[in-house]
Amino acid sequence: MKVVALISGGKDSCYNMMQCVAAGHQIVALANLRPAENEKDELDSYMYQTVGHQAIDLYAEAMDLPLYRRSIVGTSLDIGREYSECDGDEVEDLYHLLKLVKEKEGVEGVSVGAILSDYQRIRVENVCKRLNLQPLAYLWRRNQEDLLREMISSNIQAMIIKVAAFGLDPDKHLGKTLDQMEVYLKQLSTQYGVHVCGEGGEYETFTLDCPLFKKKIVIDSSEAVIHSADAFAPVGYLRFLKMHVADKPNNSSASTTVTDSCPCMNYVGDITEFVEDNEQKQTPQVQIASDLCRDTLWDYSEVEARGFELNDMVLVHLYVKSMSDFCAINSLYQSYFDVNPPARVCVEAPLPDGELLQIDCLLYKCEITGDDTSSQQKQVMHVQSISHWAPANIGPYSQSIKVGEAIFCAGQIALMPCTMQLVQGGVRTEARLSFSHVEKVLDAMNTGLTLSHVLLANCYVTNKKNIGLVQKIWDKKLKEQSSKDEDYGEAERKCGPLVIAVVPHLPRGAEVELHVIAACDDPRQRKSSHMTKELTLGNIEYEVLESSSAASATISLSLSLPPSPDTPLNTEDIVKDLSGSFNEALHKLDDNLSPLCFRAFYKQSSTAARLLLSGFVQSVKQSLDDRSSAVSLVPVEDLPFSRTLHITCWLSK
């Protein structure tokens, strides 16, 4: 891909360029936004580093690449969590700059050095989407200590040119190099929470040399400018007065040196030993059904009739009869959403004849009144940049949406974030990587969240033989967190059960897809209950889990029956037992909780399962009255053990 690199002169934009080259992309141009003529060096900008702008022209000479620059004429007008095109905002300066570069150089991607700032990422992604450019942010949410070490090891020669944090002194630290400051920055991080890479604005850098440079930059003279003489955290920066480029020894613009192992796999663990069924399912090539060419994917009149709009959706489940229809369905689906689409789960299911797809959605309308806070506001994570963090959601769905304490995550398959290709290595590797993706998304939505904060987890697999292995990997992930708690003498965390269902196919030919709903609560303080009721044939089992705040909860209810019973089933009695068990579970929860989302997985081959579910749904609706919600009936190829059906229910206030 032909890429333009957004550069500030700092270490982050430089190292991201190196990552782009290592990923096989070609840097063809540089782009920079600078202060307008007669403006001060350090602008009050939410978006751009301007200190050191005097030496940016030397970047082009050092790299032997064209440099496109534009003056910053806008200001920070739209500073909300999201961004929409806004005349006079400094973000529009970036739009016009990249528009020019695309016209002149034919670039397809943009190198972005963002590490932690959602503010900057969201605005760059907004501009890139409008210009049909792919943002490449390989440093996004990387561990900062690891990142700083990699930069130094990769021969990035960068100096501190601005300090603005407790423990950093303009007189002592301006002009110091990264390797000179590394140990001290780690100390400040431990003592005062300073971001090791300066992501909190603690310091800024200027790169003098790196493996991509054909020549190095030399600062001949500079002066220190004290911007704020604060007694505890003085702010100061270097103004470059004279500089030049110089030849490197043996013209040593060596090949890009980056980390030996792909950071995408850092959290997957040992994947060298595994025993699994290697039979691969092939997605059948089925001609796209003509019905999908209609201009309406669904009739959402009922949504509007209840006072909702499409942008009130937070979670969509999309079940398709054939994955070969997915592209056509997705194209139509995308036309309904623009900015911040709902999280989505998409799998192939053995739907009844004549049904090409099945959609259910969860909606939330934010109503803020009086002195109400933003705690119930909908927060959306829709990262579209390619990175080493988690898969970019370039399509019409967000990684997750947070409403109150609840976080609704999209289904995750084991894509390598840096390539967006399915990982190789079998189901064990896929399970570990997809679970890791979910955990990273949870942590990004609310720092410190792990899989132990999950209240409801649905895992789809394409082979029944892999159920045990996937369950084992899930249990191990939770046990690792429990072991940490035990070390600190803390109570055990209570996590929702993993509901596994076997389906014919998953997107991209994946073998595992994980979807969760989590809560920002204290898992050690959750209320839980478990019951098993023996039947004449089989048993009913339920689990109840309520968040520590009692604001949300889940009920898991399963029915196990022998595959070929010797005596006829008394479906009426079983329906009564199922309904009674559900009501019993419901009464163990806070009275203010209402069922908002029912999902019933049932064996497609079982006639009894369909009859039982029909009776159960009717019974539940009668008992709940106005508290009832739609029940999504999902046929699957198989369920664990001898389960005939498995019902999950999400409840909230």
C-alpha cells in the first residue's frame, strides 16, 4: 500500500513509519501541519505537536521524500468524544492536507503515531473515512515500556524537546536522548504515574536519526524557552535556531529493525503444543439468493413504533443461512449505519427452509434529565485503524458499546490485527487470540476490565470435537486471574458461564467466535446461584449471576435430554419445569431487573426442542406481562454434552 506518513518530528510518528515499512507498505510522502506565520511555536492544539516545527523541512531531505505542509488555521472547536465535519476546526486542516497528498501521490493509507489518545484517533479516522484512506496505527494501545524499549533498540535517535510534568525539569532534561532518559522515565511512571512514552503530554521529542533516514539531522544551536515557570511542574521547550542534515557513515540507512515477534501474539501464550482435530470445514460456494438484491434488509417500522431509531441500537445478532450470502447482506446492512454503528455478532446458522437470515437487536435510548450525569450515556468504541492491538472494525460495526455499567462487545474471531487475516495454528490458537481480542477491547473501554468481568459469554465453534478444548482455554484464562487474586488474599471473582454452540460456519472460515456482555463492577461482590433439577428423563440446570451493583444480571438455563429416550417425552411437564426453573431463577434477582434479551439455542435436529421452546416462550410471556422481551430462537448443529437447548437471558434496570 502507498502510504503518506503524518509526522510531527517525534519518536512515535517515526517508529510507526518503521512499522509500516516492516508490514510491507511503501512510504511515498510525508505530511505535517505547522503553526501559521508569526504564530508562537507551541500552539494550544488538542491535535498536533508543533514544537520543533522549524526542523521538519529537514525530514524530507533526510528521507529523500516529498513533504507536504499546511498551516494550522483552525482551532479546537468540536472537542467532544465524537467528531463531525466542522468548519473552522483544526481537524479540517488535516482533511485538506491529506486530500492534496492523495491527489498528488495516489496514496491509499496514512501512517499515524497515536498510542493512547482516542481524541486524536477518532479525528484522524474521521478524515481518513471521508477520503477513503486506511489509517495505520501500529503503536495503538501498545505497552508503553515495551514500546520505548523497542524504539531505542531500533536505533531511533530522538531527543527531548519539551517537558511538562512533575519530575521533569527543563534545565536538566531538555536535549536528553531517549536512551539517556529511559530508566528515569520508568521511575517517574512508577512513582507518579507519568506515561513512559509521554502520552499524557509529559514530554515531546524530535527524531534526529532512524534506519529510514538516508541522512541524519544535526541541531547546531537551540534555545530553551520557559512556557510556564510552575514550581512543581515547569513547562519548557527547545526552539531550534540552526540545523542541517549530514551524511551517515556508509550511508547507513539500514533496513528497518523492529521487534522480532509480532506484538499481535504477545498475549496468546504458548501455542506450540496442542492436540486437535485438523479437519477444516470449507465454506460452500452457493449462488447468492435473489432475495438479497432487494433494497430493504429489514422492516424496522416496529422499532420506530416503539419510539426508537436505528442509531439507538447497541447490539445486533445476524444469523445467515449461508456465509456465501454475507457480502450481499453486509453491503445492504452497511447502508443503514454511518458513524458509530452497533456492535454485531455474525454467524451461519441452520435456519429453517425459506429463511435467508435472522436479525435481532438490542436498543437503548439515552434520556438525560435534570442533574442526571453522563453515566448512562452511550459510549462507542469503533477503532478503524490497522494496528497490533485488536482487529480494526472497518465494516459497519463497533468493537463495543458501553451503556451504564454494561459493555456489549462485538463477536471476535482470531484475525491478526496487523494483517486482518485469520491466524494460522488451529483452533487452540484461534481460541486464545479471539479471547485476547475481547479482553483488550474490555480493557480499552474501562481500564482493568478482564474476562472475569463477563456476565454473559456465547462462544460459537464449527466442530463439536473442539468444545472441550475451547472450554478448557476459557477456564484457564479465568483461573489465571483468580490466581492473581489469591496472591493478594482477595475473594474469588464470579464470571458468567461460557455457552458454547456448534454452527456450520463462521466469518473468514474461522473455527471460534466469542461474544460477551460484561459489567464495570466488582466481580468479587457479585451474587450468584446455581441449581440442577433432575427430571424423569434428563435434567434442567440454571445459573444466575447478578452484578455487584444489582444493575444488570444474566440467567443461563439449559435442558439436557437423552438423544433417543426409551419412553415418549411429556413435553407439557417439561415446559412447566423449564418455566418454573426460569421463574425461580428470576426471583433470586433484584425486583427492578427486567429481561431485555432472550436467546435460545436449540439443536436443529431435535423436533422436541422446537416444541418445548414454543411452549416455554408462551409461558414466559404470560408470566412476565409487560416485562417480557422478544425471544430469539437460534437453531444450531449441536450443544455440549446432551443438552437439547440452552437459553440465556440478559437483564437490566
